[in-house]
Amino acid sequence: MDQSSNENTHYADHAMAVTDHEAIYKKVTFRIVPFLFLAFVMCNIDRMNAGFAALDFERDLGFSAAVYGLGASLFFIGYSLFEVPSNLILERIGPRKTFMRIMILWGIASAAQAFVQTPMQFYIVRILLGAAEAGFVPGTIYYLSQWYPPARRAQMQGLFYIGMPIAGVVGSPVSGLIMYSFQDVWTLKGWQWMFIIEGLPAVLLGLYAWKLLDEKPETAKWLSATERDFLSSEVARHRVQKGIHLGRSVLAAALREKLVWAAGAVYFALICTSSAISFWMPSVVKSFGFKDPLQIGLFSAIPPAAMFACMLLLGRHSDRVGERRLHLAIPLLIGSLCLLGLGLFKGNLLLSMILLCGASAMVAGTYPVFWAVPSGRLPASVAAAGLGFVGSMGSLGGLGGSAIFGWARENFGSFSAGLFIIAAVIAVGAIIVLICFGTPQRKGPDASGVPSPTTS
């Protein structure tokens, strides 16, 4: 009888402890995650809103499609060059100062696009915007690691993928509305007001970051002493692990993994295609016959909504059945066919919107499924280096996607040639998946679907 009573007491205490722990993590989540999520949404809006300015660049500044395409892509030059230095600065000054610096600088750089007059000025500002934004996503991943143990980080990190389509759903109509409502106000064009108004929230968020965010649980006054001790001990307990250093031998070992090169090639195709679609979507929608920026903004919000739904459904179904290869290859092939059809069949608004939604959803919706493969199959000793290399190859895809699309339109006179090129790129990516993303040799499921923090 006493033994049974002791066991019941033990289970009751355990249940109470679990409940208390959940309450602590909910408290942390409601404090920091909404802010970081909102910042990521604004990050994507400020990165992509040049696509709406491009609707009027040719008329107001004389920028050709090739000029805009190159300028949009140069964002990735600044991003790639300054991502590592930004991370090194974060280690020296801490996340709070780092977030304040990044958000204020990217808000200023985004607003500065309103005052460009020449192609060279546009190129420089786009590089500066990429440099300013560099380090935000890795910094966020690092910051979350100060508050959550590994088992809880995946769910928090997954929110940032949702921020990408949310930015499109919210940002597209807002950008169109600003351009429509502020045209020629105080002698400024609508697209100039768009850059200024949408750059301001990032500056305000940067200033608020200093007040809201604490470096780590030990300094959080909004937590009790018991809560601070629990969070600190949980993070410290999981931090005591065998370190993985990015030395030359590890990098060399990572580059000997065939999966690293295959995943890098596929990610190159993914970023190349999705960046081209994102940067050029307003112009593509305009080519359907719309002239009003507000209408273009509203219709440009539909494909990101489809992307949001596909990202959730595809990732969830892939996790449930434990299959990655076909869940990645088949959507990419469908996306390629949608892009091909979009270039071939013109004049039908409904069909064009269906094809554009299909392409956006099938390509960008596969990100969580894609990262489940290399993050789950690479040996732990080379995973960090391998995933970093995959992310770098993806940045090269972002550099080329929009530029190739603009070049094709400039030289062939329509969007069809650009659509055909990126359709071929993503089809090649699907073929690589079918050939190289076979059944893993290791036993057990191939991955949990955890997204990587190395994405651009």
C-alpha cells in the first residue's frame, strides 16, 4: 500500500513538473517569438518589395528589365559576403545589439532605395541591403538556442518558414496600396513612398529590440529566479556535447560526401527558381493585363497563400509517411510544368493565375521537405560544414535567378523565355533528387523534417 502511494505521489510530482516546464516555455515563447516572427516577415517584405517598384522603374528611371534583374540579384552578394562577419560580431557584442544593428541598418538601406536615380546607385543599395540583413536568420537561430533545448528548437525555427509566405500575403497588397495611394504625394512617386514606409518598421523594431530582448535567461527580469535557473540549466545541460569544429579536415570530409553536392545542386535550383518568381511576380501579374498597382498587389498575394498551404500540407504528409524523395521530386516537376505552361498559354487570366499559384506552391512549398534530407542523412561529424556549403550554393542560385529572368526578358521581349529557363532549372533539380536522393543507407527514418538555419 505504501509503495503504491509513493508511486502515485512520484507520478503526480512528475506531471506537475512537466506542467510547470510547459508554462515556463510558453511564457518565453509569448515574450520573444512574436517579435522575431514579425521581424522576419518585415525582412522578407523589404527584400522583395523591389518587385513592385520595378513596375514603374522603366517609366520613371529608364531601368531596363536586365538592370532590375541584376540589381535584385545583387542583394545576395552583400548577404553572402557579410553573413560570416555578422555572426562573428554577434559573438562579441551579443544578440540584442546585433538585432538592433541589423534591423536599423536594413530599414535604412531599404528606404534608401527610394532615392536611387542610376543603375549603379540601385546596384550599390541592393548590395548594402543584403549586407545589412546578413546574419539575421543565423542570429535568430543562435538566440533561440539560448532559450530552448534542442528538442524544442525545431518548432520555433519552423515559424520562420511560415514567415516567407505570410510576407507575400501581407506585403503584396500593402505594397500595391501604398503605390496606388501615395502616387505624386509631396513630389514623390508611389514606389518611393513604398520603400520609405516599408523600411520604417524595421528601424522601429530595431529600437524596440534593445528594450524587449534579453541576452539570455539569466538576465531576464520578467522571469522568476526559479524560472531563470531552470532555463539556464536546461540549455547548459544540452550544450555539454562533443563539439563539431569547422576545420579544414571537416570541410574536406564534408565535400567528399556525394549528398552534399547533390543537395547543393538541388538547393541552387530551388533558390534560383523561387527568387526569380518572387522578384518578378508583380511584373508577371501585370503582364496578365492589370495596370492598377492595387489590383496587382492583391493578385500577387494569391500565390504566397498557395505556398503557405502547400508548405504545411506537404511537410506534414511527408513527416507522417516518412518519405522525402517523391515528396520533393514530384512537386518540383509539377512546378516546372506550371512554369512551362505559364510561358506557353497567354491571354487566359484564370489559367495564368492557376499556373502561377501552382509554380509558387510546388517550388517554395518544398523547403521543409528538402532540408529534411541533408540534415537527416549527413554524418554528424560533417553535418554543420555540409549544410553550410549547401546554403552557400543556394545563395549562388539567388544571385543568378532574377538576373537570368531579366536578361531573358530584355533579349527576347517577353517573360516566356525566362519562364522556360527557370522551368528547365527546377526540372534538373527534380531529376537530381530522383537520382541522388535514394533510400538512406542508415536504418530508421531519414529525418524529422527539421529546417536548417543555413538558408538564405
